[in-house]
Amino acid sequence: FLSWAGYEFDVVLDGQQCIDTYRSNTGVYGVILMDCQMPNVDGYAATHAIRAIGAPHGIRTPIVAMTAYSMPEDQQRCLQEDMDDYVSKPFTKEQLKAKLVQWLPRPGNESIGSEHSHSST
């Protein structure tokens, strides 16, 4: 869907690769789609690391949690862990599109970066 819709994105296999990729490309991504249950470093720890990398540069890239857990307390945990939004799996193309439209910079504001999709598949 992301390619078809014209988005550029990177896919990583685990949380450590997510952190390393962000560190190498700080300020490039318009939004991060964060799988909470990634191997090695989970999405929560990766979010904390990304916030620490971006903070000295004044960069706060929106992070949308993607998780199979769908209870209200799961959504609250994502927000408490410094993620900006939440979508539970499985989700529809329309739900994903709505999140991207909500969080990506608008033309004329900051430059639109690539979306970063984190997946262990």
C-alpha cells in the first residue's frame, strides 16, 4: 500500500536496526510507524532511543504505534512511552492512510520526509 500510494519508506527487521537507521537519517522521516513487539529492542525502547537522538537537534518525529494489543490500557501505554498515536493490528488501508495524513507534514511547512515502517516480517 505505501508504495502504491506514493510514499517512500524504509523497513527494518528489529528495534536495534530501527534505532541505527534513525540515527543515520535523523530529521529525514516524516513519521515512524513503530511495531511495539519487535525483536532485540522492542518498540517502546526504540521510541525512547529515537527521542534521545532527536532531542539535541530539536527534532520530534511523530511515532505511530502499531500493535496487536487493542485494549484502552495498551493505547495509554503507547502514549505514556512517548509515542504520538496508536493503531491496532489488523488495520485497514483507510485507517493507515488516515494516520499518515494526520501526522505527515503539510506542503509549505516542514519538508515531507519518508515514512519509516518497522516490521519483523
